[in-house]
Amino acid sequence: MAPLQGPRDDPAVTGGGAAAPAAPSGLTATAASRTQARLTWTDNVDDETGDRIERCQGTGCTTFTEIATVGAGTTTLLDGGLTRNTAYTYRVRAFNTTGTSAYSNTATTRTTR
């Protein structure tokens, strides 16, 4: 998937005049191991199709790439295959048939040594 620029420069996209879903909030990222990060967030909408999770490498990075799509109601992800002792920054957005939400807050973690 193509990289996306900026942590919050992509406004919510809507179709047909209806409102896009509310953005997820409270995103946290913690190191789960040398090669994994655990993400958790709050789902603020009942009618989403799912959430798209994006990642970039480093603290303060701005080039995000979508790494996963999860189903409605999911609020955790274990991201694997990472490089040890490396910082990763994440963000999440909800989507449904109407459109896509704004981004959540960003959260950064560093995998363990």
C-alpha cells in the first residue's frame, strides 16, 4: 500500500452526505517483545466495518503505511515481524460504507533489545 503523509493531514472522507464514523481514541502502543508491539485503542462507533492500522518507523516520523485491517469492535492488535530496539509510531482510523474517520492520536513504542 502507498505511504500516507502527515499524522493528521487526511480529513475524514464521506460519501452521499452522511457522516463518516467517529475516530478511534486512546491509542497506546507497548513493546511486547524484541519483534512485536501491542496496540490498544477505544472504539467510538457502533456502525463501523472495521479499523485500518498504520505504522511508520521512528519517533516523529510522518510517512505511514497501512499494515492491517481489523473487523468491527476490535480494539487490539499485535504487530509482529519488527526490528528489535527500534521505535515505531502508529495511528488508527475507522471505516464503514459511508466513509473513513479522522485519525486517532498517534502512539510510539520501541521494541526491546
